[in-house]
Amino acid sequence: MDTLIAPATRLWVRLRLNEVGPLISLAGFGFFAWGFMELADDVREGDTHDLDSKLLLALRNPTNLADPLGPGWLEEAARDITGLGGYAILAIITWVTWAYLMMAGKRGAALLVLVSIIGGTLLSNGLKLGFERPRPDLVPHAAQVYTASFPSGHAMLSAVTYLTLGALLARVEKSRRARAFIMMLAVIITLLVGASRVYLGVHWPSDVLAGWSVGAAWASLCWFVALQLQRRGQVEKPGETSSPEPESS
């Protein structure tokens, strides 16, 4: 027994799981990944169809299913919000963040941002190709769609991008209030983008929940990796910048 406990203890300490940050991030990854796998299994077996249908129809005018509930400006606002999870907007935000971190002398964090977002995008596309779930056909779509339904790409990529950027930016920010604001803003935007997809009728609610789950799992994993790399000095800690490169003689 001791031959198993000793290596496990060393690994636990080496990964800093005796500290709050790494422990919470790794636990978050496990929880959200488990939630996604459970939901994916239910969707594959058709267990979510009845609830998905009820929720989708509840957001429509029963006399005109092409009309989402609420005034016209709300539908237009939903289209604006859903754009925050589109490829173009997320690409702009990612590159602006990368440029900011580079100018701030945080080259390690800038590279981690690119790897995290690009990796999350590839994961999203791979999952869509793997499940190939058809889009909802109960109500007319109030926005253009081009890919499969499960998981919601907008919900997942907004979670991947905003939560990952929020976690990474919070790690290089010294102010506790600023860190809390960054993470709160990331969560709110992620939730609004996902909700807009259901309101516009282009996703089943379970698609969005799955997108949030796997996106949050990826962001948690990136947070865990960032903490490990910061300990090794490969990603800057709060208040740090990259060491200047030596000038060639």
C-alpha cells in the first residue's frame, strides 16, 4: 500500500493539488466534462427530446411559431448578442487580447491564449462532426445556420473563449476586484450567447447546455495548465512580465 500512496502523494504535491486554485480548476474540469458526457448520452438516446421541444415552443407565440415571444427589439437584440459567439467576433477578441498581452510583456500568457482558443475551436468542430445532430425543426429559424446542432458551437466557443480569456487574464491581473469583474463579465456573456441561440430557435436547449459544459471544462483545464506553467515560470504571474531577451553583441 505504501508503494502506491507515496507516488500518489508526490504527484498530488507536484501538481499543487494541495492548493486551492489547481484543485478547484481540476475539479471543475472533471465536473463539467462528466456533465457533458452524461448529457451527450441522454441526447443520443432521445431522452431530452420532450423537454427540449417544450422549452423551445414556450419561447414562441403559439398562434405564430415564426414569432419569438416579446417585442421586436428583443429579437433584434438577441441577434446582436448571438453575434458575440460568432467566429469573426471571437477571432477579433482573441487577437486583440493576444496583442495586448504581447505589448504588456506577457509573451507566455499570449501564447497560451492562442493555443487555448485554437484548441477549443478544433474541439468544437470535432464534436459537431462526431454527433451530427439535426437542427430544431419545430420552429422557423430566426438566424442563419450552417453546421450540425450538437453541441451548440456559439455556446461552446463563447464559453471556451470568454471563460478561458477571463481565467487567463484574471491570473495576470493584480487587483482582486478586477479579477472578479473579469470573470463575472465572462460568465454573463457566455450565458447570454447561449440563451440567444434557443430564443432564436436555432438550437435545442440541450445543445446549448452541452456547449456550456464542454466549454467550461476546457476553460477549467486551461486554467489548471496556466497555474502549472506559472509555477515553472513559463507563464507570467500577476504583475510579472517576460524577461527581456539578451542583446546580441
